[in-house]
Amino acid sequence: MTCIQMNILAGKTGSRRETQGLRARPRTRQEKESASVSRPSSFHTPPSERELIALSVLSGAVMWITAFLLHRSSSLILDYGDNIPYLEVANAIRSWDFHQVTIQHFMGYPYLITMVSLLFHVSTLFALWSIAAISALVSVFLTARLLGPWTAGYFALTNFAWLQLSFLGGAEPLALALSLGALLAFRRDRIFLAAVLGSLSVTVRPLMVFVLVGIGLTLLWRKHLGSFFVALGTGLGTGIVYMLPLARYFGDPLLTVHSYTTRDYGGGGVAGPHGQLFGWPFHGILAGTLAYPAPWTNLLLSFFWIALVLAGIGMMFSESFTAYAKAHPNEVIFGGLYLLAVFSYDYLIWARATFIRFSIPALPFVFYALLRFLPTDRRILWCLSIASAVLATLSAVGVRSVIVHP
């Protein structure tokens, strides 16, 4: 071995020893602190779709555990919301006997309850609950796909009415799952599927018609006339099929529409002003609050959500949301028209008291508009999944709206 080779070998050995020495040297406290600051915490990374589903399932489990501990689980589903009217219609559909049933709500939810009950040989009560729970999970998943995981997380875990409808039963989760599915299908240029899902959502909750309005106006604006007529024909066909049994057995194809416009459902025995289905924006909320005083806790909760939605509407004029609106105009049309209808709802007894529930389909867009102000820490979502579930259960079983009669 020559002298040159020996020098090269010695240089490599020394360099390797120096590198090993640097690696072995423990980091100072200052180096550790700077490294922890420069590296983002894992809690600030967006939640995965699986984690969002797990959080929702945890909320449902906490709700039912709380109900069991309160010894109020046996009749909780039957006592909640509009579940009894939905079950009565579903049982009438199952026997195809409508002589002793009153139709108030749109019948898409009872139709699916009957279908699930017959296909899987389960009770209509279990079918009602399972459809709502599964639809809620689907809605959270689709919200994450459309508007991002942080938006989906805050939507899924903050609204008491949403948690109650999801895990006690209600039509809104099904309507929202169908409408969000329609929006996602439209993004992928699957016009027929979008029209089918949007039309089916209207049979569950009537204000979902704005999904179809948004799709139709966007197609016209883009001059996609062929796709527009496909969507229009799908919507009209679905509507005709839906109205045929109403015309045959009740003599009124628009029975479920007239049931909303001709009477204040659930408020007939209450003395005082009632209002009408729609009026000037905010009139029903303000006049109803003055005419029918409620506990301060109910007022605080209602006006918190009203203020939150108004803040979201204000942020919809920001530059970032405007860019989103230009990319997906049909979604903004749906959200905007839906919120206008909710604020214009004019039955005085319900306008303020049920705002937290009626605003649910538009909340994903509200949270998306407010996203820059929302904490991006997954630990907050985990805390919300437990705390909101407990409070939602307490609200369902013990804290009820009290209307003081004049």
C-alpha cells in the first residue's frame, strides 16, 4: 500500500469517526426546543376520514351511555322530534292502508324506513334509527370530501340538534347525505346521478329542492343544455312518481306541500299569533321571540347559532370563499337560497326555537367560510365529541323549550 493510499484511508476513517461523534453527541436543550418548534405537532394535522367517523361513532356511544345512566333510554327514540309521525306513516306504507294516518311530512324517509324494515326483517323503529345513524356518518364523510376534514369535524360535533337527529332519529341526516352525494356527483360530471340523488333528497326534506336549482342554473350558465334537460327530466320524473300515491289515495298530489302551507303543524292548540310559512327575513325569529318568551338558556343557544350563521354569511364575501364559489357555483346557490329560506321562515312558534335544526344542511358551508377562525387541533375535536354528546342527550331528555302562554 502506497503512502497516498494510506493517507486517503486514514482520512476516510477520521471523517467516519467525526460523523459518529456528531451523531452520538446529545442535543442541547436549546436544540431540542428549536426542533420541537419547527416540527408541527401531530395534533395539528387534519383528521383523517376514518378518524372523523370514529369521532362521530364515539359521540353516538356517549349519547346512549348518558341516556342509560339517566334511565331514559327506553322511550328516547319515540319521544324525540317527529319520530312518531314518521313511524305512523311508515307503518301505513308497510300495510298500504292510509285510512287512519295523517300525512304531514314529506314521505321519502318513511318509504326508506319501510323498505329497510321489509328487506332486513327488522322493526320500523330500528329501521328509523339505523337509517339516521348511517346517513349521519355518510354525511360527515361527504362533507370531508367536499369541504375538507376540519369543516367536517366542526360540523359533525358542535350542533346538538344534529347529534340528536343522527343518533335518536330524524329525516335531516338522510336528506343531507343525499344532497351532499348529489353535490359530489355533480363535481365529477355525473349529472344523471346528481339529479337522482338531489331529487330523492327533496322527497325527504322539501328545501333540498335548492340542490336541483343550483345544478340547473349552473348547467344553464355553462350552456350545457343537454345535461340541463337530463337533470330537469330526472327531477320531474321523480316528482311525478312521488305524487302518484298521494293523488290516488288522498286526492291531492301536492298534499305534503299543502300540509306545510295551510297550517302551523304542532302549534294549532297554542293561543297567540302564528304567522305563515314564509315572510320577511328575520321577522319570524324576532316576532316569535317577543310573542312566545322562552328560558334564557334556550334563547342563548338559539341566538348563538343565529349569530354564528350570520358570521359565516359575512365571511362568504371573503376572497378565499369567492374563489370557491366561482369553482362550485351550484353549491353556493344551494347554501345561499337555503339560508334565505331559513331566515324567512315565519311560523312564529318555531322560527327561533328550531333554527338550530333547520340550519343544519347549510352548516357545512358556514363552517367552511369560518375555517380560518377555527382552531386546528384534533384534541379539540375529541373533547367536543364527548362534551357535545353529553349536552345533546341532556337537552333531549331534560331541557325542553317552554312556551309561556300570555
